[in-house]
Amino acid sequence: MVSHVVLMKPRPDLSATDRERLIAAFERAVREIPAVRTVRVGRRIVHGAGYEVRMPDVADYLVTIDFDDAAGLAAYLRHPAHEDLGARFNDSLAGALVYDFEEAELASLRR
């Protein structure tokens, strides 16, 4: 499995209309792109853990999109629905980190 991991922070001045357009583009992409297997969305919580003060203020949301393999991720990234999402994404966010990960065993951390 390959996971497309997005940490994002919407612009503070993002209008409700533009926020809705971003969400609609995301919903369209995950609905129309057949390579998408699983989508998870999370909202950041702050609960007093010591590491919170050391973290950069880059993300309020997490989105993880899973694919069977790298070919599925590549198909997602090339799909027209993703192009629309990418344009909205770039216009809507104050910050983002985007990474792709291939599933591995815990023991792979030893390498």
C-alpha cells in the first residue's frame, strides 16, 4: 500500500465559499479517481503534550489517501479531478506538507 499524506493549514482569510470549493474538489477527486482505496481526514488536537511546543504551526488538518501501489498514486496525480484539486489546494492554504509513503514492517526502521 502507498499512502499520500497531506498536512495542511487553510489560509486564515479563506472565505466560506472558497473553503467549500476546496472541499468539493477533494470530494470529487476521491469519488472519481478509481485508484483511491481509502481516505482519512483528521483535525489537529492540542492537549498539552510536551512535543506540541516544539512543532511548527504548519497544519490544522491531516488527509491520508491510500492506494494499492505507486502506479495508483501516479494515476491519481495525473487525473483531471486532481488537477482541479491541486489548483484549489494551492490557492487555499497558508501552509502544507505533502509526502508519499510505502507501507513497511516496523522492523524496517532498523535499516
